[in-house]
Amino acid sequence: MRPLEGYSVVELGMWVAAPAAATMLADWGADVIKVEAPTGDPNRYTLKHVGQDIDSAPPFETDNRGKRGIVLDLRSQEGKDVLERLLERADVFVTNLRPGALERLGLSPDELRTRHPRLVVGTLTGYGWTGAERDRAGYDVSAFWARPGIAAMLNPAGEPPPGIRPGLGDRTAAANLVAGVLAALLRRERTGEGGVVDVSLLRSGTYANGNDLALQNFFGKRGRTRHRTEHESPLYNSYRAADDRWFWLVGLEGNRHWPGVVKALGREDLGTDERFATGKARRGHVRELIAAFDEEFAKRPLDEWAERFDAEGVWWAPVQTLAEVAADPQAEAVGAFVEQPGMGDAPPLRTVATPVAFWGVDEKPRGGAPTLGEHTDEVLRELN
């Protein structure tokens, strides 16, 4: 039995964040009904938005599997009435519409809680429900990466921010929303009362950036992001092997990991060099040490370094391409990928699993993503 069997969820979401949260709940057993406008969730057309003439939408399918999909026109009273009847039966309502839009629809958390006191309302916004910018549009690039300072910390000061891969902040916030929803359901078990779970991309981003913000608040200035050739911890840095494959040393505890790295390199002379004898000394000579490492690591392919590192207990990780990740046997072993049914008549799709495994529970997706309005008639029949 999946842990959320018997729970009912209504999702009024689009793009990634709220749909991804609802997909976790669906994978874990909840009956999730996805409500879409007649034009559909814009993420259905994500590849077309960037100029590709293709009907497939793997990101949409990943974030909407296992749901039942219905179409409602919430501009009409009939559509609003149907949604209201769904919410009367639901345990959870998940949405990422902006506060003003929900208020115009009569779906603000306060209104919903008045009409449905047992309902857990999970809202995921860009900038929260309070403050002057609560109705600003917030995609993860803006509200998670840019606004909370993460993008500014990825490159040294003065350099332009790097390109940001889509959906990373959305899925972080989605996991936060799921955690809050589950906590609210636990409280309802004790009190009988539902509640409001308020997650924003901005607050999720500031939490994710907590180390640097803690230092900023304490010292009144930002930590320095350095080029790899002058990284303050050479044992916690990236390097390139002879076959042009990159890897990361993960010797965060410098004095503990230093002897193993020196032995793996076959450079015991570095261990007796007074410039590198202590963590403080190495910090003062990072450029020289990184240059020495670069020279040595360029002499062997990564597979040989991997054997040497593992033999000496050196902590490290390869910098993998997406193709390598997709074929990584350890990723396969931990269940990082699943095969889900295709949408409509499409073939099955191999995609990512949700990040939590429940031992002894079947993790296979119970269905693909719904085609637009696929289950409208079925769900309406259930309401009669």
C-alpha cells in the first residue's frame, strides 16, 4: 500500500512547481485530479514555446504522471461549481496561481478554509502572500535563483551570472510544499482542522542559500566565490584528467583527507613541503598547490585516478554529462529513473523518479500524464 492511498488531491497548477508537488503525492498513492483551463497547462507546449515544432512534452509528462485530468472553465459559474464540489470531497488543494488570481476566483486560502475547514490548502507562489510584490510573476529563474542571491554567488564577483538550468528551483520548492502538506495532514489527524501551507520560490531560495546568507548576516559582507585556480580549499575543488574528464575532490576536512590525496598522487614530497603541511599553510599557497595538482592529474585518465582514489580512501566524484547520468548504474540502483506510460497513444517514457523511496512499496508510476481533459467525463460522473 502506498502511503497516501485514500487521500484526494485537487491541483490547480501550471508549469512546474505545483504540478511537480502534486505528482509526488500521486506517486505516493493519492488520487490527484488536475484541473486545467480549456487551453491547457502551458507546460504541455514547453518545447513549442522555445521554437521547436514538436508535439511531445517530456517535462510536462514527468511532472503530471499518475493524475486524472479534467478541463474546467473557471470564468463560468458552472466551472466554479464543479471545482467547489471537488474541493468538498478533497483532502488537499494544491495551486501555484498568484494570490490576486485566486482571490478573484474566490479561492483564497481564507475563503477556502471558511467553506472547507478540513481542507489542507497548499499554495506555491513566487513571492508569498504578503508584501508589495506578492502578485509579481515568479518563475524559478527569477524568484529562486536571481532574487535570493544564488545566481550572484555562482561566479566570482564582477562576472556575469551563469546560465540557469530550468526547473531546479521549482522542484526544490515543490518538495518543500509536499513536506508542509504532509505536516498539515498529520496535524489534521490530531485536531480535525485543515490549514494553509504557504511556500514561495523566494523563501525556498533564501533557505537553499542559507550558508552564504548566514555569513552575510554575521559579517555584513558576502563570501568570495573564487576561480578554481585559486580556490581556498584545493582538496575541495574540480580537476581535469588526461582524457579531458572532469572530477571533483571532496576533501572538505583538509587535514584528514590530505594524506590520502598525496598517496594517490604518488607525490609524498608534497606532504613534507612546509608550504602545504597544514590547512592554514595550504590556504596561503592555494595557487601553487592547485597548479601542482593540475599537472599531476593531467598525466592519467580518470579511470586510473578512480582506482587510486578508492584505494587510498579519497573522497571524489565524476562530473558527469547527462548521458552518463542516464546510464549510471548507481543512479539506477537507487531508483533515480522510472518508466511511465506515455501520454495518450505515445510510447512509454523513461524519466526521473520522485526523490523519496518507501521500502516495500511499489514505486512504478500508476499512469502517464493525462491528455487535455482526458478524465473530465469520468470525474463529473463521480460527482453525480
